[in-house]
Amino acid sequence: MTMTPDLLAKRIYVILLMLCLAVFGTARATAQDAFAGGWTLTPEMSNLRFQSVKKQTVVESSTFATLQGSIEENGAAQVTVLLDSVDTKIDLRNVRMRFLFFETFLFPQATITAQIDPTALADLAQVRRKVIPISYTLDLHGVSKTQDTTVVATLLSNDMVSIASDAPISIAVADFDLAAGLEKLQEAAGVEIIPSATISFDWVFVRNTGTAAPAPVPAAAAPASAALETPGNFDSEACKGRFEILSRTGNIYFTSGSARLEDKSASLLDSLADIVSRCPGMVVEVGGHTDSVGSDALNMDLSEARAAAVISYLVGKGLGRDALVSKGYGETTPIADNATKEGRWKNRRIGFTVLEN
């Protein structure tokens, strides 16, 4: 059968239309399928690193050992960092970071959330690597802050993708209410630390396949649950170092003018109970201290009562009284100037000391 020019033109038009629809449909499907099935973070292949600077020029790089996260089919991404898992490669430095800086007994985790546009990665299967802009929210130390950045998406395989920082991200201490923690850290370490850090990351996600459910993002973890510590009991040096650090926290609170512990003290005291239980054979002095406001006698009585209240709490957690001794010092051992409000706050404290045999 001989085709007329009009019939041939119509057939060519139909073929071109079908091709266009097929191409459009494929592109649309690719965009929609960028996160098909959802993705789960692979912790052993991922890292989150922060760099800090002390003494003006000494750069230290640290990581976190425990990460979990996911990317949903709609591109909603979340990564949770258990702050107790901070890894500076030095045991007591880890403890300082946990108790003095991050205050993990109050804020055990940080969470990063973002919405990734699936259409921005529609051609990732073809280009394999792509830089895309995202807006992310960091929840850290009770503060939530949203910022913009760029990330590098790399398709490692059909079912494995890397989402990495394009450049280091600067995080200011003041933005997350961490200035007081930094001051405690500097006093404990005896060095000056620049009040900001840079963050870099490389997170590898694997597509969820089959019927297995992805690993859930963890709820708030109990203190020390992810800490990089040797299991079992601590040695003498580790115990003494921990009690010295705990004495600097300032997170044991009493009702004004009384020895009644406030409820917000419980998290730190629970961590203290765990540490005392892992230092068998040691006797720990719980020392109460006050500022200089009021008479010497009243301050001595108050310091003794507060130290005794802490011991009563610890005994209630299962510790034996033979491992604990209370002592009141009143206003006799200030560590700061009682002429200032800040100094008086520092002087009102509970300290912990291992008594020598």
C-alpha cells in the first residue's frame, strides 16, 4: 500500500508524540523514584567530623561514633547524632565534652533534618555526582536553627548513595547556647578555645529493599548509653578524672536557701551514681560549698545539709553509704570572686573528691 504524504506525516507525528511521552514519562518516573522505597543511613560507612581550634593555631578533629538516619520517599531526610558517642581519641577529653560542653545528661542527641527535592536528583543515575542546595535545621542543646548549604550527592551504586558536605560548615558556639559550656571546658583543660567549629560529613545511605523495615531513628538516649568507654569498672585515674570533671558541671540545683534538691538535678546525679558504682573500693567525698552571703554558721549548716541531700539521693539509687562521705565547707573555699553575681554562682556548688586510703 502506498502512503500519501499526509498519511506519512501523521504517522511520523504519532511516533514523535509517543517518543516524547515516553521520554517525559521516564524523566518523571526517575524524579519520583529518586528515593523510592526510602533510604537508611549505614553508620559503619558514614562519618560526622568537627574541627575545633585551641591555643589559636592547634586544630583538633573529632567524630561521633553513633549515627542513625533515613531519607523518606518524599525526600525528607533526618540524621540523629548521639552526643555521648563523641570521640576525641582521649578518654577524659571525651568525658569533658559530654558533661561540660554538650551536657549530654540534659541534651543527649543532636538532630539534623532537611527536605531534599527528588526532582533535583532526577538525573543522578546519568551524571552520578551532583551538587545541590539544601536548607537544613540543626537541633542542638535545646536550640533549633535553620541554615542553607550545598551538599554533594554521589550515586555509588543503584542502591547506595553518598550525601556529603560540599565545604566545611561553620557552627558558632553562641548560636546554640553553648558559651557557658565552652567556658567550663576551657577552665578544665586550661586552654583557650575559639568559640566556633567547622563541621564536615559524608553519609552513606542504602535503599530499603525487600520486606525488612529500615532502622528507626533513636529516641532520646539515656546518659552514657553510647559513650566510648571501657566496659566494667574504671581504674583509679579514670575515676578521679571523672569526679573532678563532675565537680565543674554546676548542674546540681537546690531550692534557694534550702537543701531540697530540684528535679532538674536528677539527670546529672543519675550519671554520677553510675560512675560511683564503677569505682568500687573508692570512698568519694561529697562536699557542699556556698557563697559568702549570710553568716558563716548558716552557710556551714547549709553546705552540710546539701552534701547530705546528694548522698541520700545516691543511696536511693542503690549505692552503699560506705562509699560516700559528706562534708560541708560553707564559704571557706571559694573558687571565684564573691563580689560578683557570676562568682557567687560558681561558689555555690557540690564537689566530688576521691579520698586517699
